[in-house]
Amino acid sequence: MKAKARAHTNIALIKYWGKRDEALFLPTNSSLSITLDKFYTDTSVRFDPKLQADQFFLNGQQASQQETTKISAFMDKIRLLAGEKHYAVITSENHVPTAAGFASSASGYAALAAAATKAVGLELDNRALSQVARQGSGSASRSIYGGFVEWQKGELEDGLDCYAVPLLDKDAWDLRVLAIEVSSVAKKVLSREGMKRTVETSPFYQGWLHAVELDLQTMKQAIATRDFTLLGKTLEANACKMHATTLGANPPFLYWNSATMQVMEAVQALRDQGLEAYFTIDAGPNVKVVCQPSQVDQITSQIQSLDVVQSIQHCRIGPGISYLDQE
Ligand code: DP6
């Protein structure tokens, strides 16, 4: 009745932005990501008939009541699936700079889904596991796999055709991601709340839905032909379109700060010098730059020279979930 799993974070090249069903975590659009090697979560789950409630420990400390309630609601979904009544002790170690605003929900829920379903005795294939992880956090559905991953939105109301699939193995194309920390300030609008407000109030949201379908097709073509320039241009433009929708929301909001924009401008200036770097941004001020291995050093040193940059982490494409031995 116990298991331990590791899952890595992912960065979306084509963003997931909006739900059509909040309870089932069904997205309005399909998305596409690469899994990162550097940031991951290790989670162990042990069911115990003596427990009166789930217990959740995060980075060596008992988590708050609020965090435990969220995790416990997710565990209820797994208990329902498995016909299990007992509670569990859940222990997570986050190797993700959460304070710096890099998303940990993707690796967190993917690792928890893998460990909890194994501990409870369910034997799920990756597709089914992706569906379970999705119901903790949408982007977690993609962290089941390494390499390039597409999360297909599906059409069905029950979500049975809504899961992530692997597109390309992590070793098939060597791309690099520089995770650039510009601000450690906590996000003001969480992604869940931000996408909901955008879907409900932004007149630009219809434009997003139209554009993201086309961007996804272009991105898949770039991946199939290993066309880095096309991949870069498409991922940067897609991120800009996602962020543009937030300015149309009521009340409007923007995840960028002035430091974010300085990095964006620096990336565009690098391209004028012939260095192929492209940026993407999620629901916070930090920037990720996608580039090719041969240009990592030059791009890093130029971005590092900006005053607003606090740290740069160099990531490779990472693996999917793995199961670990218990200590
Ligand atoms: C901007 O997966 O964090 O990073 O499903 O509500 O938990 P919930 O949202 P989450 O949203 C991620 C949004 C994004 C884009 C992306 O990763 O595709």
C-alpha cells in the first residue's frame, strides 16, 4: 500500500489557457509542451488504515490545512476510482524553485497521481494516468511523459478522450531551455483564477481559440521537420497571444512586470545579432528562453548581464515519470 514516484515539470510551447469544464479539468484548447530535466517533484504515498485523515508533508514540513485539503480532494478522486476507503500519508519533495514562481503543480500532481494510483493497487497505462493527473492540475497531464507532449482536449463531456500523448522522445531533438528568474514576488492572479476570468470576460478569448488551433498545427509541423526557427517563432507568438487575452479581461491583468519586458526585449535584440533565442512566459513574471545547444553560452552571458536577472537555470529536455524505491 505504498509507492514513490518522480515527475518533472514541463513548459508549454503552445499554451493551455481556459477550461470548458472546471470540475473535470477539461480544457478549451489542446496544448503542447516539453518536459524539463532540472525541475521535478518526488512524492511517496502510504495508505494506512489507522489514519483518520490524509496527512501531507511538503519539503520536510507538515503542509497547511488549506494545502492538505486540496491534496485530500485529489486523493478522494483516486479512492473513488479504486474503491479504497483508507487515508494516506503523502510526502513530497519539490526540486522546483517554487518561490521564484516556476510552476510546481505540473510535476506535483503528476508525481502524486503516479505514486497514489500505484500505492492503491491500480494498474494504469500512461494515458489513464495522464487523465488522473489532469484532474489535479491540467498541465500535470503532460508531465507523465518525457520529451515533446501534446495534451489533446478531446470532445466528450465525460473527458474520456482528454489526455496527453507523447509526440517525440526526449533524445530525438536536443533543445535547451533557460529558466530566467526576474522576480520572486508571489503571483497575484493564480493561473486557475486567471484563465477563468479570461474565459468569462475577455472579448479577445474567441480570437485566442481560433489562433491556438493554427499555432498547434504549425508547431507540430516544426517538430516533425525539426525546424527550429519555425518552432521558436511559433512558441513566442503563442505566448504573446495568451497574455494578450488577459488585458481584455474584466478586471484586466498582466503577468509581466518591467523586468519581464526587459528580458523579452533582450531576447529580440539577440536575434538581431543572429542568435536564435525565443521567449515564453506562464502565469508569472519569469521568462523561459528556448534555444539550441551551440548558442546556450552566448545567450546566457548576454541575458545574465541584465540587472533585473536574478538567476538563470539551464535545462535540457527531461524524462517522464519514474517509480522510485522507498527509503
Ligand atoms: C499558463 O495547469 O496550472 O502555465 O489546470 O487550473 O491547475 P489548472 O492550471 P495550470 O495552468 C497552466 C497554465 C499555463 C500554460 C500551460 O502550462 O499550458
